[in-house]
Amino acid sequence: MTPKTRAARVELYRRVHEKFQAPVSQFDCGRKCAPHNGGEPVCCSTEHAIPVADKPEFDLLRARTDLWRRYTPTDAQARRELADLHEDCVAIECKGARHCERDNRTMACRAFPFFPYMTRAGEILGLSYYWSFEDRCWVISNLGIVTPGFVRECIESYEMIFAADREEHDVYMRLSADMRRVFARRNAIIPIVGRDGAFFAIEPRTHVLRPATPAEFPAFGPYRNEEAAAAAAD
């Protein structure tokens, strides 16, 4: 990446961060998952999710805050996760949820647990989620709380990035294809939050897209029956 290209990418992420401000929900969802994840929101701890940023995005963040630093793997699992990291990317970590600076979150933080789901033709249908976090992320079990503003800003931000970087577009093409294979093996529908905030499901065998309601989407792990869990805690 040339210095000129890197400078242009820094400016791209400045514009992306400026655009993508909407919260995923109207309240602090981290309070829902933290009790089940060692007291920390799942998206704010490298014990669960290691943030990966484009190096120009990291340049931007370091220029305006000391919140972030490079992440050093602490175990074999983390080293395996980062073994194939693209040369233009860097694994980073922040000071933790208690020190969060909303304006200085990475794109990965802003979008978590969602990514732009694409058809085989490369069309963005809406947002779906990183399924490896189903058992830990409360939002995944409660998709009805996702705000339309979040969906709109998230997709528009990814489109800005894809317009500048075809490789990023192809990463999410492959991720969407992986999701189709995994959910076909499960014989499970793929939940989609559409651009306008409407909900859809992709059938596992036919891959047909149809309207859906949040009630059709399953809950996972400790979030399967939150009322019963709360009663037991009392």
C-alpha cells in the first residue's frame, strides 16, 4: 500500500466513522450479555472477539486517541485465529468497555455482531450475524431490537468501503457463502435484517428469501429463556 493510497484510506475511514453512529439498539445491550461472559460485554473482550482493523483505520484511531493498541496473542487459539490475517490488517484491542469512546470505535465494533449478507451475485440483501457468537451475544437471540437506523448506516458504510476495496467486498461474499453452507447443514433458516429494518429468512435448502418475523428466529445459550433464568437468579 503506497503512502498516497494509505492516506486516502485513512480519509475513507474518517468518513465511515462519521456516517456510522447509530447504536444497534435503543439501550445498552452489553448489560444483557455481560453477566454471562465474565462481567464484560462479549464484543468488548478479546477473550471472545479479537478486533481486526485495516491498518489505515488503526492509523486514524491512533492519531486521535490512546484507546487502542496492537493485540498480542496470548494462547494457541488466538494465534490460530490470526494466522491468516491479511497483510493490510492488524489485530488490536481497546482498554475495555468501561473506557469506551463511542466516536473512536472501529468499524468492526460498530457493526458487531453483524455483517452484510450477500447473494451469489454480490447483492447485499441486508445484515446477518457472525454465527460463532450465537451462544454469547444477546443481540443475536433478540434480533427484533435492531434499529432501522443502525441497519441503514451499517450497510451504507460497508458500501463505501467496498467501492474503494474490491477485496473487502469479496471477503463478505465468501463469508455469506460459508453461512449458506453451515445453515444448510443445520437445516436452519438464515435470519436477515433488511435495509429498511424489515425481517426476512433464507430457506436452508432452496435459498429462497421470504418475509419473516423476529419470533421465527431462535434464541441460543443462556438467552433461550431469559425470564426463567432471571427467576432462578432471584
